[in-house]
Amino acid sequence: MKCRHCQHELTLSFLDLGSAPPSNAYLTAEQLATPETWYPLHILVCEACWLVQTEDHAQREQLFDADYAYFSSFSRSWLDHARRYVDDMIGRFGLTTAQRVVEVAANDGYLLQYVQAAGLPCYGIEPTASTARAARDKGLTVVEDFFGRALARRLADEGQQANLMVANNVLAHVPDINDFVAGFPLLLTPDGVATFEFPHLLNLVQQNQFDTIYHEHYSYLSLTAVERIFQQHGLTVFDVESLPTHGGSLRVFAQRTDTGQRTIEPAVAHWVNCEEQAGIRQPAFYAGLQQRAEHIKHELLAFLLNAKRQGCKVAAYGAAAKGNTLLNFAGVRPDLLPYVVDLNPAKQGKFMPGSRIPIVAEQHLLDDQPDYVLLLPWNLRDELIQQLDAVRQWGSRFVVAIPALTVHGTEQA
């Protein structure tokens, strides 16, 4: 396989999680009688540009289809993050009603609803029909298509250029990262700004976040790799912020290389240097995660098996994509984990891909009163523990597997 950015031959293996179905391909009851398609889940590192990436097996249309089940608005903390972002960008860049905000991968309108509430012209670009429909239900305008050069040119020709482009947690989701990035300078106004948020590769490695690896994430990003890709496609990074979201993310600010005049902030050099010091350009940096991932797998299985032997009930909370990676890598099935709770009605009544564990509403958890609740979206641990305050009534304990297996008593929550 060749690097999806620079076409260099890939030989350095980062992580091999065996095989799994797409993490957001939730199953209906009828589909339980049919086979699933599993793809190898092997991650490689380009030693020329240092882009970390999956082997290519599944097409984007298979992963981001009309029934895509990830809706951003079901996380209160993520909504708060989006609202703060809108307030901050309006303040920092002096956005007015004479300017336009465009979000690429607008999902269900979780962010643009705050732009709209502020009275700013805006529209979203979103290829999945299910989430685009939810955004339109909020009164938002959505272009239902995949973003790239062709769409950017068409929108620009129609006079739909953007003063601010937002791309939250989408840069990792695109198979043709060159075409995707090249669309931004085409749609930005000459003095426009584009912001990109993505989970930081440093945190993935240093905090054993291997469950964030799944087929929908084609790339695992460092500033080192992103800055190079941007430079080749007409974007210049002028600022970087560190965020706590998704286990630790970067927010990268970029402008058109040909017309942008914003000063490059010291934070850019700071984060490049941090990655350099960590060894991001050295093969040794990418060694060791395989062994640590296997240790977490064995620890989780030992916990579930021991709970089973002791007659304890274990439930899981959050039918997240990262949870599917963990459960399928560990080989967990309904005999050890009988159900997963999720607030999203689009997931309730369905089954986790691969493990085929049923997804139920929160009331099922309250009725069942398990001894342990395994929190699969560990990045939302504090939010979920607060949300599940009712489990204190029967003394259930919370379990988190990443970065290491830990059990939290309700008195510690």
C-alpha cells in the first residue's frame, strides 16, 4: 500500500487489531440472520510524511451511508464545546451578519444551531442523509454531499464562499485527504479562516487510546503531518490550541497561503517541537502500543470472566464506535456483556456490529440494576458518571478500560 498523501510505500506497522466490521454499522434484528462484512484493521505509518493511516479496504460510501447512526447532539459536553467555539470565533474574528460560516461534516446541526442563533448566515455540508435530515429539522441549510475540490468549486462559483470554515473531527474521516484539504482554499474568502479539530496522535500513543482506531478513521493525525499536507494544498497554519475533547485534541487554525495575512503564532512552533521531542519522526515512537493494547484486552476479559464467575451483572453504557473497536478486539459477546445502553433512539433496538450485543434505552439499566457499568466512551467518563447518578441507589460501580482498566466506586464519582 502507498501513503494516501505522498504515495510513499508503507512498510512500518503501527497496530494490528485483527479484523472488524465498520464500527457504525449497527445491526437490525433482521440483519442478525445475515452475515456481516469484516475488514482487516491494520494501521501503518508513512516514514516520508509521518501520516498514520489504515489499510484501504472499505469505500467511504459504505461507511458513511444514509443510515449513519452517529448524532453529535446526544453529548451535552460536546454541545457545550460547540457553543463555546461559536462564541469564541465570533469574538476573535469579529464575525458579523455580513459574513458566512460553513461547517464541513455538519452532522445533525449540533454546532451550526448556535451560529444560526447568533444571526450569522451559515450552511452545512454533510454526506449522511440521517444526520442531514436532523440538521434540516433545526431549520439549517445543508448541502448533502462529500466535500472536496469539485464541490468547493461549485459552491464558490455560486457565490457561497465562507469567511469561516469549520471542520470538527472530520479530517481523520476522509480517504482522499489531498482532495479534501484542497477544497478549503477554494471555498474560503481571501481573508477567510478554517479551523480543524482532530484527536492528537500524541495522546493516542501515550494514553493507549487504541480504541479510537476504526475503519471510519482513515488517518491518525499529528501537527507534523497535517502542516505538511496543508502546505501542499494552499493552506498555512497560523495557530494551534490544545483541547481536552476526545481524549485530547488539537484545534488548528489555517488561512489561504496566497492571500492570508494573519501572524503565525508561537503555538505552531511549540506543538511542532513537542511532537519532535516525543519522537514523532522516529519509528521507535510507534513501537509498543500493540503490546499495551493486548494487555488492556486481557485485563478486560479477566474482569468480565471474574464478574461472571462471581454472579455479578455487568452492563455497558454508550454504543460508541470506540466501544465497538474494544469489544471486537477483545472478542466480547453477550454472554459476558448482555446489553449496551445508549440515549440515541437511532441505535436503540439495534445490535452492536461484530459482537451483536443488544442496544437498549437507559430505563433498561435502571430496571436491571447491574453491579458494574462499563463506560465505553471513556472520554465522556465524568459526564456519564454525573448523568448516571441514579446508579448510586443500588451501589453499582463504574468501569473504564482505557488507558488502563479501573473500577470506580460510586462514592468516588
